[in-house]
Amino acid sequence: MEEGVVNEILQGPLKDVFDSKQLITDISGSGNNWAVGHKVFGSLYREQILEKLRKSAEHCDCLQCFFIIHSMGGGTGSGLGTFLLKVLEDEFPEVYRFVTSVYPSREDDVITSPYNSILAMKELSEHADCVLPIDNQSLFDIISKIDLMVNSGKLGTTVKPKSLITSNAGSFKKHKKPFDAMNNIVANLLLNLTSSARFEGSLNMDLNEISMNLVPFPQLHYLVSSLTPLYTLADVNVPPRRLDQMFSDAFSKDHQLIQADPKHSLYLACALMVRGNVQISDLRRNIERLKPSLQFVSWNQEGWKTSLCSVPPVGHSHSLLALANNTCVKPTFMELRERFLRLYKKKAHLHHYLQVEGMEESCFTEALSSLSALIQEYNQLDATRSMPVQDLPRLSIAM
């Protein structure tokens, strides 16, 4: 809701990407307060937002999905972002809602980010169809690895002099947080996710198929994403990796866009979205090769969804996006809960929220209960890993 931030974009290199008539801003932001974004700006701008949404929807021949891209730590992204999610559910109940949520890192400089994140999590659990959690720390670590490779000379002249990860002088940007390069990775995740809707392919996948195949229980819709290659055309010219190596990379913890290790956790389902000159036989061979090292729930041993888009990303022969519905997201949620409780036990900064009209302390306790219930569902699934099939409990997940 900060006018200055939006104006900065409109004066930058991406200004032509946005339709200025579709932008809604206010003079001030939400002051890192979920309640201001959700309760104040949400109510204030609901009709205006709805009008612009309808105009966009009317231009679609086949409206398949809404994407919400927001951060969890601040006030507008968490508050207004999740308010928008509810508006979409009310007004377009049949259209899927995919959310790309950027979670704060441990060293986050927003003191109230645990409050904002937990309050937003309740809304995501109740109103989203799929959530792709991403954390700033993972993105920063990926960029740092590229930095190391650049400085060690391993990439040599393959780094483009005007790429997002280098300055004009050709050396790595020494920004504390290279946001452009971090955002570039998220943008490539979304480009891979939507490639089937935009290009021809022998085995294209509709976005609604992702939710249909990867979300066996309505609230367990948090999908861990990994991308390979991680370098984009704007960054680095990398020699083509062996196809098999690309599949292996997608399951290694270094390629996850959230700090998680799916290989050592339990899979509910997994999607492999491939772009480029790859055959269905290559896909099947690699699934069979990787299967023994991955643990799937007993009732969904064949829980693979695959797609092939014949058009590769510019500058690469092929790429792979893996989406895993996996219990490895649990530690992220547990850490978030711990950070929340450290603040909440002392009632620190609570008055900033409670002075917003319509905000009560019960909002915090309900959000905490919602997250604890979600963690418990993952615990229940993890507990089944070593059980024989006949002893498996039924999951008590609310519809």
C-alpha cells in the first residue's frame, strides 16, 4: 500500500510489465502490522480491488487460476494479501487460488514478523488451494553459492557482465541482500509452473491438475518447490547438465526454495514439470531410478504427476521444476511458532494490533491453534513411516 514503492517500480526497467490502471496504492504502508493490512486496508479498498479483479477476469477466455504473490513478514503482504485470498474465494469460488508466500528468515529485521506470519498462516490454511512456501534465507543461500562459484573462477567467463548477479564491472554485487537475483529465482519458478498454459507440449499439465493430484487432504496444501538449473539466462551461461543429474538435483536440499530436505522426509505426492527436449521415457526412467531413495506414504506409492512442455527456458536445453507435498515443511512451521511464542508470552507489541478496530486477542490464539493443528497433522503422517499398513491410523483432517 506504499505509493513510493510502486512508483519506484513504475520508473524502473519493469514498468512496461504492469498496467498502471490496475494498480491500487495508499500514501502509507501497513506499518508491519497484519491487522492494518487485513482489517483497515482490506475493508477500505475491497470494492476497488474487486472491480479491478473483475475487469481482468472478463478478459480471460478460460480463467484457470489466480496467483497471489506476497511476503509473510510485513503488514500489507500478510494482511491485505490474505484478505485478497478471501475475496477471491467469495467472488470466484470455482477458480483455483495458488499462493507464493515468502517466509521471513531468522535474521528478519521486522520485529513483528512472527505475529504477521502466524496470522497469515491461518488464512492460507483455510482459503488457499495450493501454497508454495519460499524463504528468504534459501534464496540468499542460493545466490551466495553462485557468488562463490563466480569468485572461485569455476564459472569463468560464463557469467554475463550485466546479469542480475553482477555489477557492470563484472564482479558480484556486494549488496547485503541481492533482492533482484532472489526475485529472479521466484520468477523462474512461476514461469516453469505456468509453461504448460503458455506453450505446446506432449504432456501438458493444467494448473488445476496440480491441486487435484498433489493435495490429498484440503489443509495439507503446502508444496515444497525445487528448481534446476538454478541459474537463469540473465545470470549465467551454464553448460547443459546431464539429464539424470538434473533429476537428482531436484531432490537435493541445496535446490529447495525453502530450507528443507524432502529426501529424508515423507512424500504425500510429487510433481515433475519438465521443459525442453526430454522424452517421456527419460521421465519414467528417472522416476524409477529415484524411487528407492524416496519415502512415499503407504497409500500413495505411485503418487507421481508429470508434465512435459516442449519449449525450454531461453538459453537452456531443458529445466525441471519439482513440487513435493512433503512433511519436510513442518520444521519451518515449528520454528515460526517458536518465534511467535517468544513474543506472545511477553505480550510484546500486542497493543499495536489490538488498537485496530475489529482485532481481538482471540485472533492470535485462534491463529496459533490453527498452526498447531497443522503441525500435528504432519506429526501424525510422520508417525506412520515405520508402521505396517494394517496399523495405520485414519487422519482426522477437517474438510
